[in-house]
Amino acid sequence: MELKGQYSRRGFLKVSGLLAAFVTIPSSVKAFYQDVKQYFIPKKNVSRLTLSINKKSHTLYADTRTTLLDLFREQLNLTGSKKGCDHGQCGACTIHIDGERALSCLTLAAMAQGKEITTIEGLSNGSELHPMQKAFIECDGFQCGYCTPGQIMSAVACVNEGHTGSVDEIKEYMSGNLCRCGAYNGIVQSIQKVAAQ
């Protein structure tokens, strides 16, 4: 029974709900705006970068402290290079810059402008695997596969730079790449196979 001039439970709940929405919506809109603006409103340290990656030109906006690895994975969806240690100790993020191997977790994207960057995705010609990729498959140069992209990129550089004179020389050159599964024998065999071609 509803009495005139007094609040009913239904009316009280309606008013309370509207009041709660009125109080919380502005704060949630503000929080949403804060989340969104980090992607659309340029920050103080954001730079416009033009990078040549896998023979394609990319114009991107990135914080000046962004590494190539983070840029590959977060903006370009190039996830072949792996973030193993993020300290340049494991080699899982190895790429080529102007034909020389480099650790993408330590290389600032801004420093790579004007250079040709090659990731594992750009190693093949598009229709056929690179000879080193084929050799890794044929010689069981991987197990879990996490370190494989970095291993292959270093292996290609090893052959290109002429460090394949002996097993010890190959092992020394490849010592910056860690394989926790222990596929080192297959990796060395893969490099020897490609070097002999």
C-alpha cells in the first residue's frame, strides 16, 4: 500500500539507483578516458618512426624508450622474436640489422631508423623456407621451439660471417644463444649443413 507524500520502497530503490549511477558514472568515464588517451593522445616522449622491417616501410609512433622487440610484438604483430630474458643474455630476440645480428630487446627502435631490419618472419622468400630453417627441421635443431627464431637468426649470421671453420668455432659464435632444452648438437649440425651448401 502506497501512501501519498511518503516514499515507497520501490521509489526509494529507484532514486538510490539513479543517485549511485550519477555518482559512479563520471569516475568510470574518467577512468575509461585515462585508459584510452594513452593510445590516442601523443605523450611527451613519443616519436614518429619510419622503419624498414622485412623489406617493408612502417611509419609508427612509439615512446623513445621503446625497444625493437616491444615494437615488433605490440604494434606490428611480429611475434617470432621472443622475449626470453629482456636483458640481452639469452638470444631469443636475435634479429639482423643491416645484415648483422642484434638483440632486439636491447636495441631502441629510434636507433634503427634508416637501417634494414630483418626478423625471423622476413627470412624466407615468402613461398619457400630459408635454407637454415629447412636445416633446423631436417637436423632436429629445436625441441620446444621457443629459442628457435633467435637460434636461426644467429645461425644465418654465423654462416654469413664465416664462423663455420670448426665445431668449436660454431659453438663459440652461437654461445650467446641459450637453448634450455639442449638441442645444441642439432643446431651445430644445421649450421654445418648450410655452410657446406
